Amino acid sequence: MVKELVSESAANSLQLANAIRLGNIAQALELGDRLINCNEPALKITAIYSTRLNYLILWVGV
């Protein structure tokens, strides 16, 4: 039932954010590519990347 309510791109967006948080570059790039192939807006993908980057810089101190 959950799969019917949550789109694949929403789940991939969360996976993308998690891969970025963990520093898994290969997985993040693969998920980003998958999102683009699913016609996810590029601006939304960029927002995910920038949000995670801001988090890492401001809160983690990378």
C-alpha cells in the first residue's frame, strides 16, 4: 500500500539525500541519473544536493 502512495522518484530522492549524507558518491550519482531518467525536475535534484551540502557545511563542519 505504501508503494502505491509514494512515487518511485520520492523514494529515490530520499535515497539520494542519504547517499550524499553517507558520502557514497557512486550511489548518489547513480540515483541522480535514475531521477533524471524518471523525468524528475533538475531543479528538485539540485535542491536535494544543495540542501545536503548546506547541512554538511553548517552542522557537521565538513
